[in-house]
Amino acid sequence: MAVTLNNGFKMPIIGLGVWRMQGKEIRDLILNSINLGYRHFDCAADYKNEAEVGEALAEAFKNGQVKREDLFITTKLWNSDHGHVVEACKDSLKKLQLDYLDLYLVHFPVATMHTGVGTTDSALGEDGVLDIDTSISLETTWHAMEELVSLGLVRSIGISNYDIFLTRDCLAYAKIKPAVNQIETHPYFQRESLVKFCQKHGICVTAHTPLGGAAANTEWFGTVSCLDDQVLKGLAEKYKKTTAQIALRWGIQRNMVVIPKTSKLERLKENFEVFDFELSKEDMELIKSMDRNYRTNQPARFWGIDLYA
């Protein structure tokens, strides 16, 4: 199952996010996921594991498990590299051992002080607040992203964590429209207006936290997960599925791409088994009533400033 992006390329509806994966765990995870049918992998320079992902992909290509053209690989430009887009992309390609990316995203709509290509540091000022570079506009960054397409390094370019206003501005100055806006969205944080705006303007929405962050965000940010909600538990019982499968199916039926993260083989398999059932219109509305406008991914904890405020 895939969606067709606004440039004609196809993107698998479900992918695997590799945030907070390290070492041998990544190799096993990627090789196992390919065996299960995953063809979409969501990476980022800031995850600091592109080299390990690249080694696993190279092994999969070498052993004939899959061909490069069968995979959809995404990675992201970090905040500190907004003034060095081409160099940062080439650095990611080298680590991933790839000749091109299927999708390259602006990870956050903010440029921070450069700390060296690919270092992905978030430099803080003496006041403990993120050192934002006010000399680089998002428009400048976007035109550099467009250059990557011209150079043949990237097939599609997109944005991440952009709100309606920033997405609208990008559409106004873009020569190449963003193919994707990757955002946090799940039953507790539905963002209906942003999702509808993007889809109206031909931008595919990818849910980067489709399960509400679960244990990972609870550990890092102290947030609660929608997977423990009684509504999802009731629907899981009704459809004989897990609460995670219900949440993922809900996202897919909103015409979004979903990229759940897990390091457990059984969860990896479960998360991919979401195409053999469909939520009724009434149950889609029931989940819609769960919205709390509740963001679980809170980088302000590390940056000393809330960029969403």
C-alpha cells in the first residue's frame, strides 16, 4: 500500500521510524522488518545512527534480501545545518551508503548555530536557551533543498513540524512544492486543521508519533500515551486488534502515512498488520472525540525554549 506524492513518486503508507535505535539492534531491526514486508524507513541526522542504518541496508542489498529501488528512505536536515544543506545531505548519503534519498525533510522550522556538518548539536547560549541563527531564513533553506533535487541527490523534499502559517509560506516561495509535512499526530493530538490544509494543497501528511510516543516519550518527556485510553481498548476488543493497530488504522484512514517506532519483533509484525480490517465511520468519529490537543514530543526540555508557544 502506497500513496502517490505530488511529484508522482510513491511512498509506502507504513514505515519504520529508527529514532533511539543503536548498534546491533538497528541491524536486526531493519533486516527483520524487511523480511516482514517493510519498505519505508524514516531516519534523521539527529538520530545519530545513519551509519548503522547504512550498514544494515548494505547488508540487505548484498544478500539479495531487497533492491535499493524497492525501498523508500527518508532522512532529515538538522537545525544546525540550514546554512549547509548540500553538504549535510551528502554527509547523510555517505553514512547511509546511498546514491540518492527518496525524501529529505527540514527536520524543524528553525536554524540554529552551525556546529559542523552532521554533528547535529543543539548549541545553547549562556542563558541556557537554544542559540537560534537569525541570519538564515526558511526560504533560503528551502531553495537549497530544491537544489538537491536538481543535483539528483534527492527525489522528493519536504518539511517537518511546520504549522499552517509556515506551510503556507513555504507554498508561496517554493519552486518545488513540499511533498510531505511530517508532524506529530495521534488520537490525543489530531491537528485536524493542519492535516486538512496540507491535504487540500497536495502535501502528504506523515504522522511521526502515530502511537502518541508510548514508552519512549513517557521516559523522555513524562507524557501519557493514548494507547492506554479506554476508548482504544474497547475498539481493540471489538476488532480483535491491539490498541496500537487501532491507532495506526485510524491514521491510515485519515489518508496519512504512519511511521511507528518499535524495537520489539512482535510489535514490528503487529504494526504492519493493519490492512486486513477497516474502522467504521462511527468508530472513526468515536476516536475523533478523544482529541485533547496534547503534544507528547517536547524538545523544549532540551532547548530551554518552547518553539511551539
